[in-house]
Amino acid sequence: MNANSIPPLNTRLCRRAGVLALASGTVFLLVNTALWLVPRWSELAARSQANLRTEPITLSPLVRSLGLGLSTVYLGVLLWALWTARRLFVRLAAGDVFRTETGTLLRRFGLALLMYAGLGPLVGAAMSWIVTMQNEPPNRRLQLGVSDQDIVLALVGTLIVVIGSVLADAVRIADENRQIV
């Protein structure tokens, strides 16, 4: 059996995970859009993304448009991660495990998670300013905070980047050794 085509432990699981990654990205995008476009739901979206629970906020059409735009751009980073995960799962389901591209996709996925975690506090701060910018001066907010989820996501992203680099180096070394023999 060729070392480059060793199948993963569960091909069916990889196929299903690839479909789940694609479907969840689509659902995330649709839910985000609906939350900002439906007036009754936009307060929930604004408060959760700005991390403002009881502070006064103003949800004019401009604020809702800016909130939708910012949250969609931020969600785009997560969609990039999910699309990369889907491509990785498809490769693994096909048996392409020990290839340089697999390590590259792992690193790309980890980098996307790192970016998503790093942008989280900045997007939250920008969102807190957006939803309070039309308030009277004492009620305007610019709130910056880092959550435990941001830290854990950054650590997981870093771990995946390192594992992807190790896999890519291992594949390169194995290819060099095969050429020597």
C-alpha cells in the first residue's frame, strides 16, 4: 500500500464532517443576515455581538446596515476556516493523508481560527461603538474585552498550525528519503 494513500480511520465520518462544515457555514451566514434584517431580532444580534447587556443602544437603519456589514466580514473569516476544513475532510475521505497539501490545509485552517480569535475583541469593540454611536454622549460606549473562548480558539488554532507544519515537514522528509533509496 502506498504511504500517500493510507485511508483515514473513518472515511464516512470525514465525508459527513465535510458536509457539516459546508452546511454550518451557510447556516451561520443566513442566521447572521436574518438577525440583522428582521427588526425584532436586530437588538439580540447587536447586544450579543457588542457584549452590551443593559446599556442603551440605538438601532437605526444605518446602525443595522453597519452591524450587518461588520458581522458579515468577521463571519467571512470563519467561513474561510470552514471551507478549508471541508476541503481537508474531502481529501482525507479520498485517502490523501500524507501529502504536502494536507499540511498546507491544516495550517490554513489553524491560521483562519487564529485570525477569527484575534479579530473577535476588535469586532466586539467596533460593534459596541456602532450600536451606541447615535446615543447621547454619556451613553456612548467603546468596550474592548477578551473572552476565554477567544483565548482557547487562538490556542487551538496555533496547535493546528503547528501540527500542519509538522505534517508538511514529515511528508517532505519522507519524499526525500524515498528518492535516496
